[in-house]
Amino acid sequence: MIAEKPIWVRHEGMQIFSIDVQPGGLRFATGGGDHKVRIWNMKSIGRNLENNESGQRLLATLRDHFGSVNCVRWAKHGRYIASGSDDQAILVHERKPGSGTTEFGSGEPPDIENWKVAMTLRGHTADVVDLNWSPDDSILASGSLDNTIHIWNMSNGICTAVLRGHSSLVKGVTWDPIGSFIASQSDDKTVIIWRTSDWSLAHRTDGHWTKSLGSTFFRRLGWSPCGHFITTTHGFQKPRHSAPVLERGEWAATFDFLGHNAPIIVVKFNHSMFRRNLTSSQEAKVAAIGWSNGASKIGGKESQPYNVIAIGSQDRTITVWTTASPRPLFVAKHFFTQSVVDLAWSPDGYSLFACSLDGTAATFHFDVKELGYKLSDAELDELKRSRYGDVRGRQANLAESPAQLLLEAASVKQTTGKKVAADVQPNKMPAKSSVNLGVITKASEPQADDGKKSGGAAGDGLNKVATSGRISSPVKQREYRRADGRKRIIPEAVGVPVQQENITSGPQSQASDFPPVSSGNKRIIMEWFLAMVV
């Protein structure tokens, strides 16, 4: 392992709250107390120094926030970088052609790269402290000190859902790599699992953090790449602080990472899984069949895949663990003088980046002998597929909002109603296929009122009206030509809905169920339609 402290990574002597590595591995970003996001050249880091022909370290400084930048997160495609701040806003930057500018009077050289705000997301009423992109980058989740999680549609920048379940500050959010859930952790000492299908609360877990001591500004929990584990922060098992690990499905703590002397602030899973020995693709498939809880039960011990996780604490230390060992693989002490608040893994999985409130950053480079052999993307996909089925396109089926779910449900009812009407219609005697729109509207009004009383959305009543209108047949009408050649259309007003015709057997039963249309009403309807000249 090689450790490095790049002293040139700084925010004008202010605290560094967040760090993240671009998925392509060309850049990494930091956010700090100077209200800025800084984008750095990865080639300036130790092992890549010989490849940095330009010698440029700082590529761009983004100065669009008006408060401390608490979180920076790259989208998985690498084109966007999102940042959350004390100014209650989330900014999404993207790179534009050409070189950048500089702040007037700062004395700094112009930016090498040109990064501009592509989207501004406003809706939180307090500091935004954590961000996480969905597996396909279509949605961004944000956690805030206003006790809520906001869900943002990144195609248009609209907030599609606000998740209100915590009774105190939300300090961490993480996305399920399968795309079915997100998890959030709060100062109310609970972790909530939310469904992404309708943004409802799936499970609330408590008890593991009731004895936790002290307070931290972040509680950055993490989800394992296999999708089976959530490692949380700020746990406590006397006499040590811990990181409780929840297992998917039961959402109960199965074990803890123990050993830190102060509250744990951040956990970060490696993007991939590892194994001790390099195996063939066929052996990987065999291992996947018996895979359980993130590891295989079939095959030799050396071929079992395992997760690698880094933990940062208020005790100023970093530990690196594997799920294959009860002891930490690596402990980093004396690198920082204040709390470790954020961690990030490089795309190749063998470098760890960390930042601290002391305003510095550090990098740790591991080799294969220490972490093991990284599983390929195909092998990791096979592991997930063996447990969860085909997860490709899972994210594309997410509803944008609860209202969309109501509309989809109404659409299904309409389709079902049309099929029923089509099956019944050929078997009945011919009848007048006219409809009185006033009767349908009045009949549906009590349904809308009932929906409001029962707490349903106002859209339900409207959907029911639309359903009745669509099932009904077109109005029957008489046409004739005037002497001057113009055509008149005269509809026949008979107040019998088609649905009732399908159920009743004749004119007598129609008269008993529906009152006849009065001559006065019929005259008004006829006069209105006679005024129409085509």
C-alpha cells in the first residue's frame, strides 16, 4: 500500500466536506467551506505523475454556490457533477467546449476547463448534506437538514417526490444498485428503506443506534455493489463505536464493523467485488449459483467473492475491511488532525481517496495482493442476476410520481372496461346507443366526493368520469339537407347510458331505473344542437 498527502489539494485553508472520483478516472472533485467546487487532474496523483505532461493540477473552480459545499457526486456516465450546499440548492455542472474563466480580482489564473451550470434544483428549505445518483443516472436523491429526501427527475430537473418519514435531520442517502430501493439515515436514530416504485416507506429500522453517542454533521451510509448489504454509520456497541450492517429483505442488523473510538461518519463500498484467486468465467458462474449474503458457498474458499469497504470516523482514522475477514485489512492513523468526513474509490477499485475537516485530502493505493482480484463487470452482473434475476432496465420502470401511478391504474381500469363492454355488446338486442352527458357527470360526482372523504387524490374522481365517458357509445343523430345545400345535424337526446343498456332487458326496466327526460330539457337540448350548421 502506498499513501500520499497531496498538499496542493486545498480550499484556501477552509474545511473540505466532500470528495468524489469521476467514473472515467480522469478527474476528482472536492467541495469545501470556501463555497467552491474544485475539479482536479487525476494525473497529478503520485502513481500517475509521469503521465501528466501538462503539469496542470487544478482544472476548474466552480464558484456558483453561496454557501459551504457539503457534497459533490459525479454521475456514473461522468458528464455531470452534482453539488449540494448550505445555500439549500443543488447545482449540476457539465463541461462545455473551450477554456474557463476566473473570478475578477482573485488573482488566480483562468480555469483550464470550462464547466457551467446545466441545472439548478431548488426545493429544500435547509442545508443539503448528501446526494446519490440512481444506477442509470436518471434520478438524483438528496438528503437535507429539513428532515426530507427529495427525488429529482434529471431529464427536466423537476422534483417528483418528497419523502417525509424522518423526525429529525437527514444526513445520508444511498441508492440500491438493483434500483428497487433507496435508504436514508437521520439524527432521529433510524434508517428508512424507501421503495422506488411508488416512493412509499418499505421499512423503518431502529434500535441499532439508540445507544449512539455524540453527534456528527454527516451519516453517510453505503450500499454494497452486490445489493445485499447496507452499512450504516454512528452505531455503538459498548465500549466501541460501530457500523451496523443491514441485510436485504429482513433489513435487520446481521453484524457490525467494530473498533473505532469515536462515531463513524462515512462508509464507502468499493464499486466491485473481489476474490483471492483469479478464476475463469466458468468458475465464476458456478460460484454465483451458491452465492448468498454477498459470497459463494460453493467452490474453494479462495474463489469466494467478497466486498471491500472503507470506513471514516470522528477519531480521525480510516479502516478498510473485507466481508471475508473479521479484522480490518488496513488502518490509517495520524493522516488527519480532524474528522474524516468523506471517502471515494477509484474506478479500478485499487485507490481510496479521503478528505477531512482539517482541509486536507489523502490517497491510498492498494495492490492485488492486498485487496485481491477484482471481479469483471460481467461477473458482478452474473452475481446479481443469480439472486435478483435480470436487473437490466429495472430503473426504466420507475414511476416519476405517485400521481403517475394513479393515472396508470385508471388506464388499466379503462382497458378492462372496454374489453367487458366489447364482450357483452354483441350478445344483446340492438338499442339506441345514445348517451346523456349530464347523467354521467352527475353520477360520477358522488364518486369524486367519496374519494375526497376517504383521503384519495382529487384525480380519482376525474379519472372515473373519463372512464364512464370512454366506455359509452357515440351519440346517435339524424342528418338532412336544407334547400340551400347546407347540412343540419339533430341528435336524439335519450338519457340511457350504454352501461345500463347492457344490464337491463327492455324499455320497461330502463324507465324504472332512470327518470325520463323532461320535455323542457329535451327542447333546450334540441334548440342548442339546431344552432349548429356544418
